[in-house]
Amino acid sequence: MPAPEIALTERFQSAFVSAFGPEYADADPIIRPSQFADFQCNAAMGLAKRLGRKPRDIAAEIVAAVDLADIAEEPEIAGPGFLNIRLRTDWVAAQAADLAVDERLGVPVPQTAERVVVDYSAPNVAKEMHVGHLRTTVVGDSISRTLEKLGHTVVRQNHIGDWGTPFGMLIEHLLEVGEDSAEADLLRTDPNAFYQAARAKFDADPEATGFAARARKRVATLQSGDAESLRIWTDLVALSKQYFHRIYDMLDVTLTDEHLAGESTYNDLLEAVCTDLEEAGIARISDGALCVFPEGFTGRDEQPLPLIIRKSDGGYGYATTDLAAIRHRVADLQADRIAYVVGTAQELHFRMVFTTAREAGWLPDGVDAEHVKIGSVLGEDGKILRTRSGASLRLMALLEEAVSAARSVIDELRPDLPEAEREQIAHDIGIGGVKYADLSTGHDSDYTFDLDRMLALSGNTAPYLQYAVARIRSIGRKAAERGVSADGVAPLVQNDAERALALQLLQFGPVLAEVGDAYEPHRLCAYLFALAQAFTSFYDASPILAAEDESVRAGRLALAQLTERVLVEGLDALGVHAPQQM
Ligand code: ARG
């Protein structure tokens, strides 16, 4: 059951061979959805150039050569040589019937299943997860879910910031307040407050005689592997992890402890990164620091830009850790591709790290590494979202606010439902709404955080899609009450609205494949939105339970229930849950 584009592509490719010769077997027929028909083939113009002939003549030859009899009507030539294609309704109906019995809902099996490392979320220990981390978490999770549905193996890597100079200060603070104190408990509830308190003590000691001196010394003992320092550090990280996991649970995100691969994991590998790069002649000492000057990077002064891998005081940094991580991901985790779902601001860092890793041979040409750039979440003032006091916003508070706002929506919509169910639905809508707002915007664009819009029942929002699912489920319940069943019945595809809905449904597989290849969940959102709209038009035009004929009732119910399955599966790829009723 190939999707229409794929079926058409095959037919046109064989037409090219028979009309123009075997060297045209790989010419792309450029099949696109059309405003004038169902699809169009845009290949004639390019082929005409290649053949040195007139596009309209080429178009006519293609029409004569292509065998579409069972799929479509004869293509119409338009403009300079576009071919407009209208599919046969009986063919669309047959495809929809196949789709309805396909467990994969038309999602293609990949030619080669790949191992994809997805690096996402990556908050920092003893710091608030800010809305930026919310976005990398939500987008990375959707990419991971999508790749798994496509049949790839995903290795999730949560590259948390659990190492570096602030840990001296954090450990000293934890020692002072005591691990069982209310202050220490802040790590699990409001980590920023803990961090700020440690920072304040550090800054209050400019001469570095007391706290600051102890903090500096602590970094050194920690990095030299001192057992007592490591013990307190482990406790600090454990407390922080509880905070991350509370957020992940709230968000219904698939990250667990087993995916944690924090910066500290790579500690023992950093020295080898440096010596190997130095021995290979890729890194050299500059101003006392060990630096790589990767090809093609210059600063404002036109001087080569350094990637510092060992500071002059002997310390290693963020870039060194990422080089060790990439080595591990290719050599040990056996990655075929790696996606880094991280804020746009780190673009230069990743370009330099990837180039260095390629020069070193740690990232072979066959392994794709991509920085999936994540834009900012803005407040109403157009600046990065913060609380009124200017401090970074507590993510947990934001999510709680979304759920309580969703609670008012559902209380108004369905006061008849039991309390516990309304609570569950409020969670699904509130969290779904926030996640969907993140996902429906191109991942590298900024967007404005606006709860009212996120929770609106109309427009390209989670609640709109969740409502569409709930509506179909309610039709299903009524059908069952009246003894109407779609079991074993093929979806009815006859009138225009049914046909348009069926064509949308057939696009699910190709769209999901594109989303997984390009790491672009917003395209899935756009698709699901269009699908839900096609369902609404269908339902307005074609009554289901009120239809006169019994077979029409069952066939339309089958079409509606296929739509429900595709919507639920699509939302699941986004990590958004669809409640039973709304
Ligand atoms: N912890 C970093 C931050 O909060 C993000 C880490 C991203 N992943 C990586 N491999 N560098 O900005």
C-alpha cells in the first residue's frame, strides 16, 4: 500500500525510461500536492533542459508514456508543462482500505534501520531547568519517539551539566547547611535558590579567604578524585536528579536514569582527547592553552578561531567533554547519526566540535552529526521569558500554572464529568498544550509563551486535536450503543469530503518519515492540524450515525475511526496524550 506520491513516482520513473532511455531512470518526477488537482508532476521543465527540447512537448510525451490507468485519470498539461493528476476515487478507496488494516498506519519500514543517538534535555545540576531546557526536552523527546516509530534504534543521551568549577562552591555550601537541612531540600524543589545562596556566599568573599578559598580548593580535591568530595558531589547530583525526574514525570517525557550521561562521565577520557589531538598535530599550545584551530573558522579579526581543549591552568572545558562524548558515541554506542537538540546559541561550539572530530577521524564521513537548533521562548515583552523579578522562571511553577488554567477550561466544558477524570484531562490538556506550542513552531524559531493561545480549543493547538479525538471517540460510543460497528468494514471513500480526508490519511507515513529524517516535529503538527480540519469538513458534509443507509453508516464510521487512530498515533509521536473525552 504505497502512499500516492510513491506510487506515482514509480510510474513516472518507468515512463521516463521508456520515453527517454535508461539514463533517465533516476530523474526525480517531482510529485507534489496540487491546488488544481490532487498531485502534480513538475519534471517536464527540467527534463526538457536536459534533453534540449520544448517542455510542453516533453510533457506530452510523458503523458503518452506513463501508465496510470489503475491509479489516476489521464494527466492534464498546464502552463509551461506541469502535469495535473487526479487520482481515481476507487484507487484512493482501495488504499484507504489497506491503510485501515495496516498496523503501521502506512509508516514505511526504513531501508536500513539506523542507530541514532539523540542528545537532549541536558539541564544543569543545582540550577533551574529553564524554559530553554523545556524546549530541548520536549523537541528531543518527540524526535526520539518519531525515530522509534519509524523503526530506528534510539540511544537517548541526557548530557547533564554535573561537573566543573561551580561544584566546589556547591559542595561547600551543602556541607555548611547539612545534607538533611531544609536548604539542601531546595535542590529537589527550587534548585536555583540553592545555587543563588551558594553563589552569594562565594561573591561575599572577594578576598577568597574563607568560603571562596574553600570552594576553590574543593574543586581541586574533587577533580583529583578525593573520596569525601566525590561522596558529597554524588549526593548533590542525586538530589538534583530527583528534581529533573519530577519535571520529566510531569511532562510525560521518556527520559529515565538510564539515559543520564552527564559531563562527569567523560572525565577519565579528557586527557586522552588532548594527547591524541596533540600527537596527531591537530592541537597545539597557544598562549599556554592547548587549542585546536579547526579549518574554516575565523574571528572578527580574521585570525583563526581557537577551540580551547585544555586551559592554561590545566583544566578541561565544555568542548573537551563534547569531543570525548562524540568519540564514545561513534566508537562505543555505534551511532549511525547523532542529533544534538540544543539551543541556537551553541551553534558555533557544535560546528567547531564536529569539524575537529572529523579532522581527528572520530566522526567518520558516513556518520551524520546535526545540531538541531532550538530557539528561545519569549515573554510578552519580546525578551527571553523570565519572572517579573527578572529571575529565571521556575519550570515546575509554569507547568502547574498550565495545568490549573486547563482545569478551568475543562470545568467549563464538562462540569458533568467526575472530579478525578477532570483532573486527568486538565493534566493532558495543560501539559499537551505547552508541549505542542513548543513543537508546532519551527524548532529554530523563537516564540512567545502565551498560555491562553496554547490552551485554546481552536487553531493549531493540542486542545483542538485532543478535542477532535474525543469527538470521534464519542461518536464511537454512540455507535456502539446503537449497534453500529465498523469491524471489518472498509472506510467509505465516495464523496469529495471523504476523498479529501482519505488522501490526508494516506500522507501520515510519508510525513512521519520526513519528520524523522529532518528532525522537524512542526511538520507533523501542521499535518495533524490539516487532518483534523479535513475530519471536521467531512463530518459536516457526511453525517455518520444519521446516514440513511446501514453500509454508509459503517463505512463512514470506519473512516472516522481510522482518523482517530492516525491522530492518536501522531500525537503520541509528539508525546501528547489524547484523553478519552472532553
Ligand atoms: N548543559 C548544557 C546547557 O544547559 C547543554 C548540553 C548540551 N549537550 C551537549 N552535548 N553539549 O546549555
